[in-house]
Amino acid sequence: MTIRTWILSFAIVLTGWVGLQLLVMRFTDVAPGAVVLFPAENFIARLPTNVAIVGGGANWIALRSDGQNLGKDLYAAGAWVVLPAGLPGCLPLS
């Protein structure tokens, strides 16, 4: 395999993984938290009352909610990219 093939393969896998994460937040309620990338200017003011900010940086905000429809609420508040956070992963916790 050439370097070009490796780079293309990596790009395809990364795009697929991010796409899957976006779909998880849009259509399910499995994640108790979320990371919003590149939030709108008035995003925090438009958050629902059941959503708490737990962290953040220059271009991202980490949020948590005990309610349902977290992803849909964040998109409605003006988020462009919402990724799940707080999921246990594939391995069971012991």
C-alpha cells in the first residue's frame, strides 16, 4: 500500500466515524452529554433549562442533561456539530 492509500483510508474511516456520531446525537437519546463544536454566538442564551454546561474552550462546549432529546434541543439552539459524550463504550464497566 502507498502512503496515498493509507491517507485516503484514514480519511474515509474518520469521516464515517464522525458521521455515525452525528447520527447518534440527532436520532437517539443514548448519550447523557454532548460536545458542541463551533457554537453560534448566542448559543448559550438559547439553551434549554435542563441543560448544564460542564466544560468548554474557544470553539467547543461540553454539556450534560438528564432530559430527553438532548441532541435535537442543541441543534434547535443553534449548534452546528453535536457529538455524543459520556457513553460507556463497547466494553462493560466492571
